Amino acid sequence: MLTWIALLALFLFSGATYAFGRRKAQALVRGQKGALHSLPGYHGSYVALWAGLPAALVVLAAAMFGGRMEAALLRADIPPAVAALQGQMQDVFFDDARALAHGGQASETAYDGDLRVALEAKAQQAKRLEQLIRYGALAAGAVLGLAGLALAYPRISPSFRARNRVEGWIAVLFIACAVTAILTTVGIVASLVWESWRFFQSVSPIDFLLGTDWDPQIAMRSDQYATKGAFGAVPLFVGTFLIMLIAMIVAAPIGLFSAIYLSEYARPLTRGVVKPLLEILAGVPTVVYGFFAALTVGPIFREGFNSLGRLMIGGPLDGLGVYLSQVQNQMALVAGAVMGIMLIPFVSSLSDDIMNAVPQSLRDGSLAMGATRSETVKKVVLPAALPGIMAAMLLAVSRAIGETMIVTMAAGLQAKTTLNPLDTVTTVTVQIVTLLTGDQEFDSPKTLSAFGLGLTLFVVTFILNVIALRIVQKYREQYD
Amino acid sequence: MTDAALPTDKAAFRQGLETRLKKRYAQERRFRLYGQLAITLALGFLVLLVGRIALQGYSTFIDYQITQSIYVDPAKVDRSDIGGANFDLLVADQMLARLGEKDDEFGETSGKMMDIISNDFGFQLLKMVKADPTLIGKTVKVTGPVKADAALYYKGELKRSTPEEERKLDNRQLTWLDRMQASGAVSKGFNFGFLTKSDSTEPEQAGVLGAVVGSAMMLLVTAVLAVPIGVLAATYLEEFAPKNRWTDLIEVNINNLAAVPSIVYGLLGLAVFINWLHVPRSSPLVGGLVLALMALPTVIIATRSALKAVPPSIREAALGVGASRTQTVFHHVLPLAMPGVMTGAILSLAHALGETAPLLMIGMISFVPGVPEGFTGAATTLPVQVFIWENASERAFHERTAAAILVLLAFMIVMNLAAILLRRRFERRW
């Protein structure tokens, strides 16, 4: 709360200095703007930036990191009674001291004797430190603000290049924003690698990537049989692959033919209606597809296969009939088919763009030689667009591998190494969700294995994306 | 001989030509048909998806309310301990009395009655009596919904023809429901409660308000972060940055980030924002942060293409009259590119609105019975609400899931329409 008030005050202060700077610049040349290097507003902004920005940064930093600073300072000297405590109990002690000082939730540990005295002393110290940091930051902000004003205000003169200075600050802001994108990638890679590394300390990467048994149960007591759990991810990879394959079998032909029709045959009116409708299909959230798969497609497929199976029982294919009559809702086919529907607009709009980039002169040449439209498409447009279409398919594969909600809601949890589309399989993303939702303790291999899976997922999709984007870029340049 | 043979050869040649041509035309028609078939299939799926969900969900918006006069019996409600009274039982007894039945000594009959009327009656009565203790000994009118299973019976989804042991309500309860409806005590109306209440363990009292507010708060955080940062980053890359290895790297990196699976962003949020920076779990703040990182690449890509569409002559004219590059960009190029930028921003926010997987990673799966208390309080969002309700075993939650999807789709369509209108209204050809 205090931080917000301080920031508001700084904002008002900086606004006032803007007016001062502007007025001074105008007064210096008696209103003749032509005599100034920069417009008066830039002089004002220059002063306001110096007066406001450094102070605001200090106040914000104190608000964000004040708690940590206080905790670190509190531990600077450890009383002997506390030093005798076991490693973890020391952390608890200091947390309790801070909780006592700031009215937080303390642990239920009972302290007596020397410890009680030490706790009270530390709580007092924590209170003092908190106030020191808080008011220190405010004082530093005030000093910095005034110093900034004192530094910048005298610099204003007709020949002062205020605009260039202000634009220098803006350039810094620009670069900071562009670097955010890099930082995101660094963040993803660092967090995945760090947590995976911790995971691979208890499970070897070879067992993880090549093991065929996935059963991430951790025993509650250390003497229980299944202490370690099994972390062989091959069944998950196979399940992911199977569902991706089914999805692509659905999406690739339908998406590609839609794109061919839209770009080569459809009249502008048809195109104008169909394209937005396909965009709606692309905009439907995946959780909706998941609901559709779990409660509509799943039961329909099950009923269909069950009744087909019942018809076949007693016939020449009796065994297959018995099997079919017992398939469940959660088969790979359901999740794969619905994911395929989700990918249709993705494939079609990418392929459409790529075919539109093929120059019209190629088509005209082919048509002028007497080829029909379909022959033109098959022999000229498609070969020319082939690399781009391959790239589109790769991007679709990467989407299918990373898709989470459809498989979480419609595929199973049982890890099986099978390529039977009627069987229930599980995928990498499903396991990440199940491992990380629900109660978790952060040091067990069970939760950490989710990061191992996440890293694998990231690496695979990253490679697919890089290849696909490379192809698309190279291909675009060809016709530009 | 050749002279005589020629005409037949010609005829044969012509015939061959014609059959070939016929074949080629047939092939052409087939190819065209495949295209039409593919589009029909794709649009058919869309109709099937939306139609099926609308069919499953529309009945949620109808609800059945009972109005009952209840005598607040001083013998059962203790003036000194109002909260201790069993209002549910009081309501159930008087409902039974209205049907001419009496509770048995084990409370089984009243229990059965409590299974068909919502405990909202009890809540309402408790609130009324607490607010005004003089009501004890008087008769008050209370209106409340029937339980979800009873509503399913009224809607015809739970049928009497199903064997008794396979349905939630037994014959006696169905007869009560029939008699109550025949006596005119039950009124059918629009279910405002679904839009004005938050999640509840009782399906008939569950609504989407909390989820809608949670989604709105999270989108606000996302918009405030992703749009300015994305627009500035794109402007820098497009208008200022020198073309060198570093900017190429940033560009490749941004294109890749746009294709990273959303669940990976969830893992990032869990590791960095929650475990490292200690942002409160399942709060709109952390959700908005994660979605902002996810939306950033798409905002950047959309902004860059909008900036590319502004012709260089505009820039040259501004630079020619002495504007600096920053002035050129902020005074001329960005305002002209704004419609495209806003369209891209709205579309990526719409995408963020429908995202679920990364939110599950940051703990947004818990039961939140009210509207979120603030940006750091526990919250749920519409897609997550859909996921939670889909997992619920009660059948009444399934129709609510579909209805929540309808609400979600309505928001998506509004956002997409806004983007399309913006594009139409301000589209400019140079």
C-alpha cells in the first residue's frame, strides 16, 4: 500500500517537473521555439525522466525484494541457541520469527527457554529491519528524485539536445521489450533443464528414454516395496505417436483438399464464407474439443464398435468380435480423430497461404498448354508448393504432440506400449498434467519427472518447428 | 492403301482422343469433388460440434422453482441459537405436509424430500431469520430451485420408464414431483442463477460468475503486459534494429516461441513464477503472467506484419520534414498500423481466453466457490471451470459444462467479431 502511495507521489512529482522543464525552455527563448534545438516538451520529458525513473526503480525493487533482503539480513548473525538446531529447524525458526514480527502464520513448533528469548529478539530485529528497508527505500527514492531534478534542470539551454537524450531512454525501453522474448526462451530452457537435471539425479536418462515401464508411484513409507517407481517413458512416446498419427490421417487429406479447393476452385464468394467459418473452427478452445471427444465421440465410437462386435460373435471372426464388444470410451482413436478435426483448419490455412504464394504465371502456363485445372494442381502447383506443405504438416505434427486438453479428457491414463487404435493409451502431455495437478511435494522424482517429460516435449517440438520454419522461409524467398 | 486406311485411323485417333479427354474430364470432376467433400466434412464437423454442445447445454438455462410458504416453528428454531436449527428439515417437513405425507421416525421420508429440493431453501430461510429474528413464529414465503436430478426429471432426461434401481430418484419421489407440478407450485423460468452465481458442489446452485470474473481479471493482466511489450518489441525489431546476427536470432526465436506447446509455458510458470518468485498459486496474477508470455510472440508477429504494410513513403515524408526516427514511428507509422495491431492483439487475447493446459500447471484446478477476491486470491477461469465440471460424476454437471462452453464460445465470438469489424472498418489499401 505504502509502495503504491509512494509511486503515485513520484508520478505527480515527475509530472510537475515536466511542467517546470517545459516552462524553463520556453522562457529561455521567450516563446520563439525556433531558437531551441528540441521542442519544449522534450526538455520537460528529460527533466521528468531523471526526476521520476531512478526513484521509481528503487521503490519498486524494495517492494519486490525487500522481504528477501530482510530474511538474509536476519540470518547474518545466528544466536548460539539457534545454531544448535538441526538444518531444517533453523529455516523454520527464522520463518517463525518473521511470522511473529509481521503477524503471519507461524508453524506449530513450541519454543522454550533460550530459543524463546532468541525468537523474540529476532522478531524485534525483523520488525526493525522491515522498517529500515521500507523507509530507507522511501528516503532513497526522495533523494534520487530531488537529485535527478537538480542534475537535469540546470542542463536546459537552447542548444541542449533534449530530444536525442529522451530518445536514448526510449531506445533502452525498446530493447528491454525485445529482450523479453529472449528471456522467455531462456526461462523455459533454464527451468526445464534445471528441474530435469534434478530428476535425472535419481533416474538415469537412459532408463527414462529407453525404459518400457511407466509407473510413477512413490511409496509413502521407505520400507514399502515400490519405493522408486518406474520411469520408462517409451509407452508415453508410443502413445503420443499413435494419437498424432491418427490425427494426421484425419487432418492431412481433409485439410489439404480444403486448401486446394479454396485456393484453386472456389469463387470469391464461397471463399469469403468458408474461410471465416474455418477460422471459427480454429478458434474453438481445445477444452471444448476435449468435452466433445469425451462425451459425444467416445460413446458413439464405443457403441458402434460394441454392436459391430456383437454381430461378429459366433462368426468366423469370433475372437475379434469379443474384443470389439468390450472396447471402452477412452480409445486412442477417439482422441486422435477429434485432434484431427482440430488440426483441419490449421493445415488448410497454412497450405492455402503457401499455394497462394505460387506465382499465377506457373498456372497460366500450364492451363495454356491445355492441362485441366486438376492436372495443373497436381503437376505444377503442388510440386512447387511441396516443401511449404511439408513444413505445414510438420507444424501440425508439432501441434498434435503438444496438444494437452483433448488427450487429458479423452485418452486414458494407462501406460501401454501398443499401436492398436482401439486400445487405451496415454501421452506425454497427459502424464505431465496428472503428475502436476493434485497434491505435490516438490522434491520427489514423481513431480520432477514431469519436467523431464516437458523437456523432451520441448526439444522434439523445437526441432520440428525449426525445420518447418526454415523450409517455409527458404521457400518464400524463392518467389519473392 | 494408306489413303483408305487413313480415315479409319483418323476416326480411331479421334475416338482415342475423345476417350482420353473424357477420362481427363472425369478425373477433373473427381478431383473437384474431393475438394468439395473435404470442405463439407470440415464444416460438417463444425456444425456437429457446436450443434451438439448447444443441444446438451441449452436446458441449463431453464430452471424449475418452487414457492413454498413456511411456518418458522418456534418449537424447532431456537431464538438464542438460530444457526443451530435444521432449516432443511423444517422445509422438507412442510413440503411433505403440503403433499399430505408425514415424516417417519428415522427421517427417511424427509431425507427423500431433501433429495429433490435444493438446500438453497434452508440457506435462504436461515439468512432471513438471522436478519430478522421476529420472523420466528410467522410464516414466510421462500422460492428456490429443485435439486438438479429433479430438474432432469422435469426436463424429461430422467425417465420413469428406466428401472427404479438405475435412476437417482425412486418412484415415490417422482410421484411427489408430479403432484407438486400438478398443484402449480412449480414454475419454469430462465435460469438467471447460472449467470449470477459461482461454483458450488450442488449442481443446481452452480454458476459461472466466478469463472467469468476470473477470466476477465486474468485477461486484464495479460493485456496490460503482452500488448505494450509486444508492440514495442515489434516496433523495435521492424523499425530500429540493425539487421545482424542478434536480431536474426531474436526473430527466429520469436517464431519458435509462437509454436511452443502451451503446456510448456505452464511448466515455466510453475518453476519460475511460483517456485522461484513465490507469486501466489492459482491467482489471476500468475495466470495472467503465464498467458502474457504465451501471447507475446503472436502479438509481436501481428504487429510486425501491420508495420510492414505501412508504405515507406510515409516514413520518408516524415523524415524529410525533419522528424526523428522515434517521432516518425510514434506520430505516423504506429497510428497507421494501429488497426492491424489491435486486430492481432484481440485475436491473441481470444486465444489466451480459451487456454486451459498452462493454467492447470499453476494450480488453477481447485474448487473456488466465489468471485476471486483480488489479483492474488484464488481464482478459476471459464475453460478451467469446463474442465472441472466435465470431471464431475453427476450427470447434471454435464449439461452445465456444455452451458459453460456456450458462454465461453459467446465471449470468443464477440472478441473475434470485434477483430473482424475493426479490420473492416479501418482497413486501408495503399
